[in-house]
Amino acid sequence: MTANARCPRPVDNVKYRDLGDEFLFYDESGDRLHVLNGSARTIYLFCDGTRTEEQVADDFAMQNEGAADARGDAQKVIAELLELGLLSLS
């Protein structure tokens, strides 16, 4: 891992519920709710703070060999989750 490698990880202040095929996130006031589909859920779970963004994308692409742009999809999901404040970088 390089010195500039960024490892996405879940934030501590968001409540969630893992439904197996979906992931629900909501803030404490209940004003915002986010639902991740199965693919986004898998990407989120790969973001455990031990893998870089590149490694998460590679792992997701390897798991989804038949998907045309699985790596690019993973990168987009990570960016969106960071923007929504559901992931942070360590």
C-alpha cells in the first residue's frame, strides 16, 4: 500500500440495518434514508478500512467477472457513499 493510498471505511455515526440483499442507512433524526441494492451492499462491505479504493474495485470486479464495467461501477459507488457521508477515508 502506498503512502497516499486511501482506505474507505464505514463512518461511526450512521445507523444501519443489513437486510442481506439490501442495506438501509438512516440518520438519527430519521430525516434521511439511503437504501443500497445488493451490488452496492457488497461494495460497502468491502470498504472495511483495510482495502484501498483500488483494491475494493478490483475485488468487486473479480467477484463479478461477467459484468462489463464492475470496476468502474465500484469506483462510482465508493464516490457516492463518500459524498453521502456513509464512508470516510482512513
